[in-house]
Amino acid sequence: MTKARLLRLSVVLVSIFMILLIIVYWDNVGTAHFYLHTSFSRPHSPETIPGITAGGDWEALPEVDEFLAKLLSSSLKQNSSTSRKTEQLLVQGSIKPVVSNLEENVRGYDWSTHNARNSLDQEKLQIERQRTLREFCANSSFAFPTKERSFDDIPNYELNHLIVDDRHGIIYCYVPKVACTNWKRVMIVLSESLLDQGVPYRNPLDIPREHVHNTSTHLTFNKFWRRYGKFSRHLMKIKLKKYTKFLFVRDPFVRLISAFRSKFELENEEFYRRFAVPMLKLYSNHTNLPTSVSEAFGAGLKVSFSDFIQYLLDPRTEKMAPFNEHWRQVYRLCHPCQIDYDFIGKLETLDEDAAYLLQLLKVDRLLRFPPSYRNRTASSWEDDWFAKIPLAWRQQLYKLYEADFVLFGYPKPENLLKD
């Protein structure tokens, strides 16, 4: 009887082990080049990234998670030789691209040299940014929607902005209008998830914009369920604990101006039909609008910044559908109170932050971050853009984006919120 029980137990254990091996193999097949991890995917110590205690706030993982983590880590040796070969290839990154996209044609690239400002103590800067974020996430008197929920409570569809690079152990939460096109390009180069004539891209700016924003190009958290089923959250937590997690943010009001400029001041067919037409009908009393954006622009029919603000404040907007990602709040895109980010970059210090981050990730020999846009929306434009927006609207708009201001240390724009 005892032997029979032992036999059954052995069969069960072997079956579980085989299932887990299949999962690991599935992960390999699911990535573009059969890589899972490199030596960088080991847990980071505080010395690796100053001010970071990776995983320090996490509860102990369940035994199944630990077992999965060990299985996943077993592929480290398989990738070490490949990683060393890759690191020998230095991306030139100085070749200016042929810009075909309308937005990039209009805005252009700033190819001037940007020297890191010595006055910026990046280590202290990161410590301060993380301290601010953690303090307000822990502050019970500061409330905003979704703050109190756990990571397990976040629906899969809300995890679609978390891009995973298993080759280097990196997770990037992209925020539209915060250099996300170029950071996505960097992630494609690092993960080798896209090929050009059978060869992975080496220069981020060689990657066409239409491929950059194609959702099939990137491995994101929301895709885990299809691959791993009930194991998906376990794997997410393992990677969140072991990998380096970063995001870039921007002054919330300036980000709104930038979104308006790129989506409504340039001819964009999709945004004209989905957003401009309803705005023009609701807030400018236009009827019988042209079916194409080129016809509308030719007739002088454009959404005003006032129309855009009304749309954001209109309670009917969110009842129809969640905010578009280009103006959705960062806390809703990246869940900063549920995910312990190791690095918080800001667009206002993009050149310095990007250079420092690539060094910390130990990939600065592989590539450099692409140059900034020449005429990037500036914070000094806020007064002019909001001059014709009623005070009450500005105050409501601040309440709508207050969590982003506070969590990421942006000062309250008092000059816009008072007479």
C-alpha cells in the first residue's frame, strides 16, 4: 500500500516538473530569439543601483514562485556566451535617420551635443524621486482612484504598458508623450525582438516608427496570461522582483499640451475620426463634418485646446471608454504604488537620466539613447496655452491629474490655479 502511494506521488511530482519545464520552453519559444535571462537578471543589490532595495517591500514569494524562479534562472548559463558576443557589437548610433513620419518630420531631431551636467547628482536624484513616490503611496491621507488595490487586483488589460526584456532583465513602463517612441526602440534593440533582413536592429533610429508602436513587437505583461495561464501572475511577480524596472514621466500639464499638438494639430486620420469629430460636435456645435482629416483641415475645422480640455473634464468621456493612453494619467498606466520602480526618469532631464540609466543597466556599450526632438514642448508654454482656459476648468483639470503631480514631485502650478 505504501509503495503504491509513493508511486502515485512520484508520478504527480514528475508530471508537475514536466509541466514547469514546458512552461519554461514555451517562454523561450515565445521570445524572438530563444532567450530568457542574462546575468543581469540576478537580484540587484543596493550597490548596483544606489537607493534601490530591490524587492525589499515584497512579501516572501510562495514556494511555487521560488521553484519557478530557480527554473527560470537555470537558463542563465545558456545565454552568457551569446550576451558576451552581443556586447562586442558597439552600435554607432550617430547615423542620422531618414525621417519619414509626419510628426518626426515636423519636429525634427536635435543633433547638438548634450553633455551631462555635473551639477546633477544622479544618485541623490534617484533616491529623492523614489522617496517622494513611496512616501505618498504610503500616505493614507493622500487618496486617488486605484491607489489601495494590490498588484493582483490589476486587470491584465491594464498591464499592457509594461514591456519586458528577458535578455537583460529589464521592465519598462512606457508613457506616451514622454520619449516613449525612442525608449521602445531601445527595448527592441536590447531584446532583439525585431529583425531587419534577418539581423537584429542595432541602431534604435533605424527602426521604423510603425514597427515601434506595433503591439506584436513587444512582450508585455498583459500577454502573459495567454502563455502561462494560471502561472502568469507568479511569473510577473518573479520578474518584478528580479528585474530592473523603470519609467519616464513629465509635467502632467505639459504632457497634455504635447498630446494635443501631436494628435490634433497634425493631420491624424485615426484621432480625427475617433476624437476630433465628437469634440467638434459636442463642444463647437459643428454638424456634417468632413469624413477625412485633410478635408477638415482644408476647411479650417480643427479641435481647439479649449475643446480638448472640455473633453477631458466631461464626465461622459470616461463613461464611454477609459482615457486614451496619450492623456491617461501615469498612475493608471504604470501603477507606481503597486510596482516598486528602480529608476524614475523625467523628460525635463532626459539626456542626463537616459545616459545614467543605460550605464546602470550596463548596456551603454551597446547603444546610446536617440537625440531629443528639436522643438519639444516646453514647460514655459503652459501660461500661454492655458491663458484662455477658464480658471474653474484649470482647477478641475489639476484635480484630475493631481496624483501624477504629487507622486512624481512636480510642483503644483499655482500661477494657473489662482486669479
